[in-house]
Amino acid sequence: KTQSNAPSGTPNQLLMLALPHHMEIITNPTADLKLKSIFNPIWTIKGKMTPLVSDTWTLQYTLLNPGWIYDLEVIPTSNLNAIGQALQLDVLSVPPYASNPYGFGKQSSRLANLALIADNLGIADARQKALTKIENTMTSWLVQSNTDSLLYDTTYGGIIPTLGVLDKQADYGSGWYNDHHFHYGYFIYTSAVLIHLDNPYYQSHKLLFDSLIKDICNHDKKNKDYPY
């Protein structure tokens, strides 16, 4: 609710407070100077907040394309050698084993990152070891042969784990749509690496990978299977 001494013309409109990083990229609405004048500064650990009266905000981001290749010339050769040696040991570590999607996603994305580093350094053997471990353990999630299979929820339109449906405390609340952008973000990052390094594997499981993207970020208003 707006304050009783808010400017005329604003009753019953939504009042929200924007953080500085919002104000840097917001295109609508613009800050209302009258509202600013009636508010005492509201400080947070991220800076001073700005009052805005609007039902919607429009934030305009400038997206960059970082590419896949890092600039190795800026790293001394001795450091590159140390990275390569550590990498070949790291890819021998225990493969992803977590039984919940959040834990497994984190473990698989770590290996995906190692695969990218190995590819960038030209260490084909380490890259293949990392990819093999990812794919050998990821497949059961993608074909629903594991104990906590991913399901499509026909009620709300999303991807949820089996155990999370039975118990809202299981899988860190994923069955009740808690933190899907975290849980499935790791899967999506891994799928991006697979597109880059082993596209045939990705293509054979494209449907579920794409479904996870739509679960957290469905950009297609015509797609009624997932919320826009």
C-alpha cells in the first residue's frame, strides 16, 4: 500500500522499492521524484532503494557472448602446466553420484567445467574422461531409470522429481517448485557443454534438456505446457 501522504493519482497502485542494480537497467517506470521526496532513505547492504509505483517493471539487459575459448596467452606457461596436471587428477575423481537433482546437477556441472578446461588446453584424454563420466551417470536421469525420476507436472506445468512429489521436504523442496533455477541450472549448464563437446549425445536427449529450460525460463507465450 502507498503511504497516506503519497502524491495524488497513486492510490491503490503497487509501490515497490528498487535496488541500485535495478535502477541501472530499468526502462519503465522512471523514478518518481515526488515519491523520493516523501521517503526517508532506505538503505540495504546493496545500497539505497528507490520507490517506484507501477504494476510492471521493464529491465533491459545487454547480453554478451563470452564464447567458449579462454585467452590462454595471459596465463604463464608454468601455470598452464600446473593446471593441466591438476586437471588430469581431478577428472579421475568420483563420478556424479547424488540421488537428488540438486546434488547431482552440481556434481555433473563440475565435471562439465573440467571438460571445457581440458578442451581449451587441448588435453583430449582428460576431456573424454570427464564427458564419459557425465554421460554414464546423466543418462539414467534423462531416461527416467533412476530412483528419483523427473516427471512432468500436469497441474502447474513444470518438471518435478518423483520423491519431491511424495514429500515436500525431499529434494530441497524441488517437488514444490523451490529453487528450480538453481537445481536445473546445473543440468542446463552441463547440457550446454555437451552441445559444444558431444552434440550427438545432447541431441539424443534434447527433449528433457529443453524441458528443463522451459521449466525455469519459458520464453514462448504460445507454449501452454509451461508458465511464460
